[in-house]
Amino acid sequence: MRILIVGAGIGGLTAALALLRDGHAVEVYEQAPQLAELGAGVQISANGARVLFCLGLEPMIRAAWCEPAGKEIRLWNTGETWKLFDLGAESVARYGAPYFMIHRADLHGVLIDAVRALKADAIRLDARCTGFEDDGERVTLHLANGTRIEGDAVVGADGVHSRIRNILAGEDRAEFTGCMAWRGLVPAAKLPAHMRRPVGVNWVGPGGHVVNYFLRGGAIFNFVGIVERDWRIESWTEKGSREDCAADFAGWHEDIHAIIRNIDQPYKWALLGRAPLPRFSRGRATLIGDAAHPTLPMLAQGANMAIEDGLVLARCIAAYSGVETAFAHYDAARVERTAKLVRGANEAAKRFHNPALADAAGARAYVDTEWSEARTKQRYDWIFTYDATRVAV
Ligand SMILES: Cc1cc2nc3c(=O)[nH]c(=O)nc-3n(C[C@H](O)[C@H](O)[C@H](O)COP(=O)(O)OP(=O)(O)OC[C@H]3O[C@@H](n4cnc5c(N)ncnc54)[C@H](O)[C@@H]3O)c2cc1C
């Protein structure tokens, strides 16, 4: 089949790779004139790692990743610390695959190289899609430069502002969720020695939280600080100042301020969401990743879900003749899981930012209950154990 993918993000490229490996003629249309994935780190849990490894990417990923020994919860003001879960060998033993942190640019680069190794000209740049038509037999993709491309199917992997989604499911818009994210990288050598530990940390506090972990074998440190405040610009390149970032975390632990003081350049990012869809496909078109189910990053699963989508979509296309039948099976496999994940991330936001975390005594009781081993397992096991390479389609 000739499959036209719109968007060369993590989701679009994973789908492209899986479909190329199955022998399809795949083209990826990307609006950006250059493939320069920006941003900072991304956490890939066992469910995502399993897919990337199954696509043959393990050696390249291992060369670029950082594998933490575990994750911790820390309290915003006192720094009190609780174990969230063990990772490393424990993740492999429990879930069959590792949990790792990687710079988005590195993961993106690995996917681009793998796609191009199978088809050198698969990724078409400076190719903004403005719409498509589906006559029941073929699809025609429209590009902003006037080009029309015919294919058998369209996959919208065009992110939270998806044009394909608007055509397929109506003109709803991505809405501001009430949270904005500060993001930045710190050279590890600039951190105080006691912070150079191989663990990922979720700092929780009233009205905000911080996630930090190492990247590139421990050479750089990733900071994501999310606060409930107004900021509507969603862009990887919108710069902020260290002073403004520090002001948003006034009263937080000195470790947080040690990070912020050493960030090379802080960036600001509005977190947007869209109402969940009852289905992702119509006719010969479908959606994957943030185009289908944008989610708050509180469970660190947006990219993982996009990766799972890509492989499950390819498996459905391999298993069924007829695009519409394949897409119906893709919807059946993916709509419920991703909606549950979006709801789970919304719930996690309430937990991470809970007013009960304001004073230390109340916070201790709250953390002991909400992040007990049993509750943590219940919250994460269904996510990490999912096997997109085998799940029934
Ligand atoms: C602060 C923060 C932290 C996060 N942390 C994690 C994490 O730890 N783990 C995790 O799994 N996820 C995380 N995520 C989520 C993750 O980044 C996204 O879910 C993921 O990148 C979505 O991938 P995608 O391919 O669906 O979309 P995108 O990465 O948005 O890619 C869409 C692509 O489509 C292109 N495009 C858009 N419109 C058009 C058009 N009309 N024509 C052609 N091309 C077009 C864009 O240029 C872009 O290249 C985080 C997100 C945020 C904001």
C-alpha cells in the first residue's frame, strides 16, 4: 500500500518505520523545513521501549540513553524523599523491558536514520498538509504548495493542533489546560555533588510539580517544572528567564533553585489538551499520537502512546485486507487504552499539585497514602505491562 503520514514527530516516524519494515510504500510529509527536533528529555517506559527494541533500535538507543536506578517522590519544600519505584534491572525483570530517559533529539535522530535506511527519501520536508480527500477508493493529500499526492491511506501524526483531526473529526481546537511547563537542561557538572544520583525525581507541591532526571549517560540533567498559571504559547523555542522560572518556584527546596540557577536556557511551554475522541479513524484516514489523544505529561506517556499507536497501526494493516477494516481494528485496540491514560494523567495532575501537600505533616500522610506501593502498582502496572508487539488486534 502507499501510506501517506502527516508529521515526522516520534509517532509519525515510529509508524513509518513499522510500515516500511512490512514492505509498504510510505511517505512522511513534515511541515518543518528541517528536521531539528527541539526540546529536552523524554522518559520511555517499558511499554514504549519494547516497541522501539522490536523495531531494531536497541543498540542505537542504548548508545544515547540514560537508565536510572529508580524514581523518587520528593516534597516541594522540605525535600523529604519517598521511593516511587525501582527501575534498571527491576523494570526489565517485572515488565520485560527497561525504562530509560533520552534526549528527544537523540530519539528523533535514531528514528529518522532508521526510516531513511529503509527508504532514503521517505521523509519530505517543507511539506505542510492543508487537507485531504477520501473518495472511498483512494485518498488525496493536499499540500500548502499546491501539490496533490494520491495514496491508499492517510495517517495524521501531526500533533496536538492536528489538521487531519479537524477534517476527520470536526473543527474542535486544542485548549489550554491551566498548566504551563518550564523546561531546561543543566550540564551535570554544574549540579551540587549530592544531586548527582542516578535516579529520576518527581517533586510534588501545591499547585505545581517538578520532574528531573539525567540524559546522555549522565552528562546532562533535564528539568521540567509545571505550574498552574496562565501561559498560552505552545512552542519548543519560546524562551523565558531563570528569574521568572525561579519566581514560579518561590519557597521550593534549595535543590530546585540550584537546578534553575544552572539551566542553560529555560523554555516555556503551554500544556494543551483536546476532548477525547470516540474513534480515531474514518474511511481511509486515521490519527496517531497527540493528534489522536493529547495528554498531560504527568504520567510521562504521550510519546510512549504515540510509539505504541505506530506499531499497533502497522500490525492492524498487516493483519487485515482493506484499509477501513484495518483502521476499525486499530480503533478497537487503541481508543480505550489511550482514553484511560488521558484520564489517568488528569488524575495524576490533581495528586501532584494537591493542596494537601502544602504543610509537611499533612503532606506526609497524603504521600504515604497516595503513593503507597499498592496504589503505585495499580496506577502504573497496566501501562508498563502492555505489549504492543503482541496485543490482540
Ligand atoms: C513538558 C512535557 C514533557 C513530556 N514528557 C514526556 C515523557 O517523559 N514521556 C512521554 O512519553 N511523553 C512525554 N511528553 C509528551 C510527548 O512529547 C508527546 O506526546 C509526543 O512528542 C507526541 O508525538 P507526536 O509524534 O504525536 O506529535 P509531535 O511530536 O507534536 O509531532 C507532530 C509533527 O507533525 C508536524 N506537523 C504538524 N502539523 C502539520 C501539517 N499540517 N503538515 C505537516 N506536518 C505537520 C509537526 O511539525 C511535528 O513534527 C511530554 C510533553 C511535554 C509537553
